[in-house]
Amino acid sequence: MKKILNYLFPKPTSEQKVNKRTEELFSVLTSKVEYDLSELETVLVINNLRRKLNESLKSKKNQLMSDSIDSSLRAEEVENAIQKIE
């Protein structure tokens, strides 16, 4: 049954997901529904988006590193407790 569902509704590949999202964002960016952006404004929007994404990824990396350090410290505490029990 699962094979039939996968055949009828295949999961998109990573490349397909990226291409779809790219097309969606490009469509929104070039849409004239809300306002018409000049080419320079479009480039500025894209640069701002890249900057925000960069900041977001750096923040996520820092949070993950902090979580890793906290987990490592907790693991050491557990290891010390185990040693005291043995």
C-alpha cells in the first residue's frame, strides 16, 4: 500500500523543493499586486534578505553551540554521579 502511495504521490526531491520555493519567492518579489519595485529596489530587497538569512543562521549556530556546551556539561555531571554510585 505504501509503495502505491509513494508511486502516486512521490515525495519531492530536495532540488524540487528548492526550485519550487525559489519560484514562489521570485513570483512574490516580481509581483505588481502590492507595489512595483524597480530593478535596484529588487536587488536591495534580495541583499537585505541575504543579510537577514545570514544573521538568522549565525544566531541558530550560536544557539546550537550553546545547547551543545550545556548538554556536554550535563553529561559530565551525570558521568560524575555514575562514578560516585559505582
